[in-house]
Amino acid sequence: MKHFTSVNDVTDLKKWVDEALKIKADPQGFVDIGGQKTLGLVFLNPSLRTRMSTQKAAMNLGMNTMVINMDKEGWRLEMNDNVIMDGYSVEHIKEAAAVLGQYCDILGLRCFPNLKDRHEDYSEEVLNKFIKYCGVPVVSLESATLHPLQSFADLITIKEHATKPKPKVVLTWAPHVKPLPQAVSNSFSEWMVKAQELDMVDFVITHPEGYELAEEFTKGAMINTNQDEALKNADFVYVKNWSSYNKYGEILSDGKGWMMDNEKLKLTDNAKVMHCLPVRRGLELGNDILDGNNSLVIHEAGNRVFAAQTVLKKLIEGNKL
Ligand code: CP
């Protein structure tokens, strides 16, 4: 694996989950692997979990980390080629990425979509240019369309908490007041479809009409626009808002009746409830669930360390760093 940007970089999903759980059982067990190599984390957008968990993962492997919040601390980047930079941008991604590659053995990048131009976002222009110019292995810290470190932590969490060999996992759309990216949902779907192919889960997606995700990430999933039906006998419910893909970046309704709460939980098989966080309480997900015994959200965030640690370990080993 040269880079980690999607589930397609995972050679064996089951083995990766098992390896992550071994690392979790002994987080310091591979402290010599990092060999004082440097991980650079570049954020074009805010973060709590991704930033801290990936730093922690690197520390557990004996790596050094450097973080730059480009949106606040760095120069404003130009992404377009062949431009005359006489506007607000100060530095081109060609130089910025190449310079970062001089200081770091592995780089992580967070680059959210603009939610204005679907073609631009879904071509992953920023991530791909960063990979092209930095010259070192890259980990996606959430790109315009995918959040693979989150999805890996989600699958680890499902494996840990499953009480059946093939639990039913439901991804449900949730209300929100702001247009959010589809990245977490695309990615979760992509990972669950792969897990379903391996008989690890049964996967269902539910959302209101108009919130269909891109087929490239959902092919193989059962899709049901009736949330109550979809939730029946669920073992895990993954709650997430996303803006429309077809009417790109738009909010199509107030989502009344779609918030997951204890009433809806009764439709499930006493399901565990997941969310990538940050979550808006009482809007996306009921306080009753977040404060109750069915919530896995904190545990899930904790597993971000072991997902990142597994990925970094594989990048170090695979690239002979
Ligand atoms: N779930 C997640 O990626 O959280 P942050 O945006 O805080 O990193």
C-alpha cells in the first residue's frame, strides 16, 4: 500500500480488523516500528478526533508528529494550474506539498469538499494533487468524498460489539441545519459493502427521497426510503446527515421525523447506535440515546487511534520507511 485513501487500499479487510484489535490489546507493542520517522498532519479544515487520534497512533508507534492547520496558520493555497496568482492565494499546492514532503516521511491531509461543484469535489482534485506533488505516502484524514480512517474505526467497533456472526447494520440519514459533505456516509457505505461481501454484516441504507448517495459507493447495499422498515431487527444503527448528491450540496427538507431516539430504537433489536462525531444533540441524534447504554459514540472515537495505528504501521512496513 503506497497511500491510504479508501477501502480499496485494504488488502484483507478481516485481517486488518484483527490486526487493529491486536494493536488495541497492546498499543505500545510496536513502539520500535516508527523509528523516529516524522508524520506530518495537514488540515485544510477543523478537526478534534482525527487530529488527536492520529497523533496518538503515531506516538504509540514511536513516530514524531508535526501538525499544521493550513486554514489558520498556513499560506492560502492555490489549487488551479496555469494561473496568474494575482488574487488572494499566496502559495501553489505544487510547492507547498513538495516542501511538506521534504520534512515528513508520511503525510496526512484533510480536505473537505466545497459542495458547490460536484465534478470538482468528486474528482478529488486537492487530494490527488497533494499526493502527486508531495512525493511521500499519504493518509486521507477525510477527503472531499471519503473518510476511510473513520470507517475503519467503525468496522472495528462493530466487530467488537457484534453478538451475532452477521449483524444487521443500518446507515440512517439524520436531520441537520447545515449542508454537510457525503464523505462519512459514502465511506461507511463503501466499507460496509465490502464487509457484506465477506459475510461480516448485512447492510441497509435508509434516507428520505432525494438523498441518494453516489452509486459508486453504495452498489451492493439494500436501500429503503422507509426508515421504520429499515430499522427493523437492526443490530447497529449508524446515524449521519449528508446533503443531497443529486441536487448537489442542497438541504431538501427539515428532516422532521428522521431523528433517531429511544422510540425508534424500539423498532430495532436493541441496536447499538453509532455516529462519527461531532454530533448536534437533539437535532441529529436524541439526547436519550447519546446518554443511554446503547450509544457507542465514545468507544467508536476511541477506536480511531487503533485504526490509524494499523494504517501507519502498514504504510511504514509496506514502503520500507
Ligand atoms: N469524526 C471525525 O473525523 O471527527 P473530527 O472532524 O473532529 O476529526
